Amino acid sequence: MTITPTSPGVPHSIPATPGAKMAHEISEQPQVLAGLLDSGRQQFVAMADTIKRTSPRFVLLAARGTSDHAALYAKYLIEISLGLPVGLASPSTLTAYGATPQLEGVLWLAVSQSGGSPDLVESTAAARRLGALTVAVTNSPGSPLAGAAQHRVDILAGSETAVAATKSYTAQLLALWLLVDAWRGGTSTNAAGIPDWAASVLADDAVLDVAGSYRFAERIITTGRGYSYPTAREGALKLMETSYLPAQAFSGADLLHGPFAMIDSQHPVIAVVPEGIGGTAMRPVLERLAERGAHVCVVGDLSAALPGSLVVPLPAGVPEELSPILQILPLQRLALQLSVERGNDPDAPRGLMKVTETW
């Protein structure tokens, strides 16, 4: 399936072929990212100023599904860049269990594309009552979640109709990076190349060869370390929801513990390997996988691939903390292509809706 870049938010006619909506929204990502950089940065600067005035002592991130992986990325980013402890919130402690933790001095970041899940809305409202500074990061600034929070920022991804989130995920990643970069006093210049890098990744069809090799896979494992671990998790989710493939994501460190026992030559492993510290930490993992005879696909640093591995290269010189915005693009395409080749329609995955309501 050929992906042709288009402009986000512009009315378009999508042919009634399997995966057409998902393919179109994948293609929009360079333009969405460019728009966020061009016209969206000021809202993050203003929000960062508000956060800095409160001097939070701790950050809690609340999210579900794909947005949970964006939140996990933010956890790495904030802990590494700002030195603040960060936790992933459990909304049910505030909703189902009615807990009343002391949240004074806590920044509560609720990350959601739709802003409509009742548990996120209710837990954010509760966190606000309990003293937290609450901020909604959403693609729906008029949503119930945005209304429940004290502050909101818009990721500006435009309308997304495919069930599998693609452009809203990369927009969340860039939005969270812009917020943290402004918080630490940056000028966002390191991200200037992101739209062009994204366009070059989407123009590279190396991942289609991977789809051909994995068409009949019964199980796939994804793995990464550091900033790339959220990519491994999001890639696994995309494979599960579009191709119905059992896909399990592990950090590279955890993979070498108990899960390593299930590694064999019959089940592929997709390793997300950036340039930088996370990539260096993945080298021993790749060596162990090679010793085991695993069928490995490396997404990222070409130099990390061992003989016999499949490789989906990504642009060189990208700062590691920005690399997840690019890493997920070929995995989105892989999920789309595998779904179609296996006779499914990724635009209509069984049992799923665009907005999942949890309580």
C-alpha cells in the first residue's frame, strides 16, 4: 500500500479499501508535526511558565491505551531532563476505590487523544480537588477531560477517524517534548528537522520487506530501552489491534530475565535501537538474541544490526530523546501492511471503537 503525504485537516476522499483511513492518517504526520512546531509552540511556553511558577515536587501522568505509551515517554523525558520523580497514575485508585492521596505540589498530566474516557475525566477532577496542578494534553480542547483540568494544551493533530491512533500519537510525543523543552528553558530548535525526518522515514519502503517476512508470524516480541521502550510498547499494541497478532513488549533489560526463555528462531523479535545511550544498552541484548538464533529486525541504528538481521534504518543524527517520534512510523506501517496481507481491515478492527470508555 503506497502512502502519499497529504495535508492534515483538509477534506479528502478516501477509497473504500482496507486500511485506507489508517494509511491516510499515517501519511499526514509530517504535516501535523510541522504545524505543531510552527503554530503550537507558544501554548507550551505559556504552560511551562505556569508550571515553573508552582515548582512541582513530583509529576503524575494519567493515560490509557496508546496515550499511556506517550505518557511513559514523558516519564523518561522529565526524569532525565528535569530531575523530577515521575509516576504513572492508577486512575482507579481515585475513581473505583475513592482514595484521597495528598497531591499538593504535584503536577498531574492527563494525556488523552479524545479526552472522553470517564475514568481519566473523574480522576483528573479528583486530583484537582486534592491539590494537584492539573493539565490536560489532548487532541480535543473542548472535551470533558479538558474541562476537568485547570489547564489544557492542544496537540493539533486534526480529525482522526481510523481506530488505530497514528498521527495523534506522534503529535502527543512532540507536544510533550515541546512542553518539557520549554520547561527546561529550551527553544525547540533541536526538533526543527522532525517533519523532514518523518517524511523521509515514510518514503522508505524497507519495512514492507519486513511485512512480507512476518506475514505468517504467530507471535512477535518487541523490545527497546530508555526512550525507545515506549516505542516497543506502542508498536506491539498496533500489531495486536490491527493484525490480531499476539505481540509482547519488554524492555531490553527485562527481556533477558524470564521472558528470554521463550525466544527461539520461529518467532520474530523487533528491536528498537536508537543512536545514543539507549542503543548502546541494547547491544548486549542483540548479541544474546543472536546467540539464541532469534529472527531479529532492528529499527533504527544500522550499525547495530548483526549479520542476518532485517534492518529498517532511521535518519542519522537525530537526538535520542526525539527519536521515538520517528521510530514508531515504520511500526505503524508494518501493522497496517501485515493487517492487510493477513486479510484484515485495520480500519475496522473487531471489537474496538475509536473512543474506549473505562471507569
